[in-house]
Amino acid sequence: MKPAARTVLSSPRHPLLQQFRRALGRGELTPEGCCAVEGVHLVEEALRSRLEVVALLAARSAEKRLENFEAATNGGLRSYVTSDRIFRSLAQTETPQGIAALVRLSPPRLEEQLARPKAVAVALLGVQDPGNLGTILRALEAFGGAACLLGPKTVSPFNSKAVRASAGSLFRVSVARNLTTEKIFSLCRQYRLHTVALAPGATPPLSTVDLRGPVAFFIGQEGSGLPPEALAQAAVVARIPLAAPVESLNAAMAASLALYETARQRGFRE
């Protein structure tokens, strides 16, 4: 099958380029519900995850990369080309690779994931660093987690830095946004998830908490940690033991260690 003809976009005001610019710059879905991704690896991950690629955009200098994608999909992509100058104006990376795409996400349904016999979820209350969020999504997938529940004042998972840090895991992990703290605890009760809040200085070390059943970890804002109402409602408030003088870990490290400890207790194997 011959590659489909490419459309050349020469005006920075073209509606499709404006969609890319807004989605990448604001870290939100397009009005049509598409996520903007930038870079060769993320486009490869989107295709590997069998997502619908609504539009594939390349800078003139990256047309060879575009040809490779077209060949790999037998010309099944809607391809667009623009100038390097215009592409740089919408890119969010310091050294753009000249490839971006609008993809339609189709993550697993939240209810099905939370209903798994040994579901593992991470609830984020106020995590504001997009790199932390993306890394947590990656760790969730790596250690068999089910879902990520995003509470008040938590950064968007569609932030371009969060998307890059997830390295494709955003495409395959169930994420629920804009949840109140009470709604998150209600979901935990509904699906019988053992609620474990992580906080420096808590009494039991995490390694002494039984994590073999369904569990939800609560991670708080960088700097201030979890709000009092979350600490009060959690079944257990545990700590990750640290050597002095380190007092705490960032959200991504704390969540990753908690997920690994859960997998370890369950006899995790690659």
C-alpha cells in the first residue's frame, strides 16, 4: 500500500497546528479528546499500544522519520508536514525531534481495574510536579498497579512533561482526574482497598505493613505532604525508613518504593 499523501501546513494559524500548540502548551486534551505527544519514542509507544493516531505531524527536517512511521503502518496514518520554525514554536522540548502526534487514549476502565482481586492504586493529593506524576504512572505499570487517582490540585497527566516521564505508561494505565479526597476514599471503600498513607515520621515502617491484598497508597504534595483529612481517614500511616540526615523523598521515589515493596511481598517476578 502506498503512503497516503501528506498535507503541508504552511500557516502557523492552521487549526490543526493550533490544536497541537494548545494541547502541548496547556497540558490538556484537545476538544476532540486527543492527547498531544511529542517525540519518536512516544509515537512508537502510542502505535504499540494500538491507539488511534488522529494526526502525525513532522518538521521538514524529520521527514525521513515520518516516512519510517508511514512504512510501518502501511500508509495508514494521516500525515502532516510543517516548517522547522513552526514546529519549534509548538514543541515543548529543548531539542525537538520534529515528530508529534494527536492520539486518542483508550485506557482500561477504572471500575474494572479497581475490582481486580489484588488491585493496587496510587492516590495523589496535590502532586504538582509533572515529572513526578509521569514517573509514578511508569512505576504503576512496571509493578502491576491498577490505577492512579488524582485528587485536588494535582497536575494534569496530559502535561507534556508528565506524558514524557510516563514513557508511554499513560497510554495503558487507568487514570481518574479531578476527584475530591472524599470521593477517593469512597472508591477505596467500595472496592475494599486497604488505604495506606505515606508520611515522614509515621510510626510503622512500610515493610511491616501487609500489602498482599488490595491496597491504595496516598501520596501528598511536594513539601507539605498529605492534608490532615487524608491522614485521619487512612487505615495506616506508614513511613519509608531513611538514613539521616535525609528527612523525606519526593513523590515519585516514595510511590515507586511503595509499589516495589508491594510487588516484593507478593513474590513479584519479571
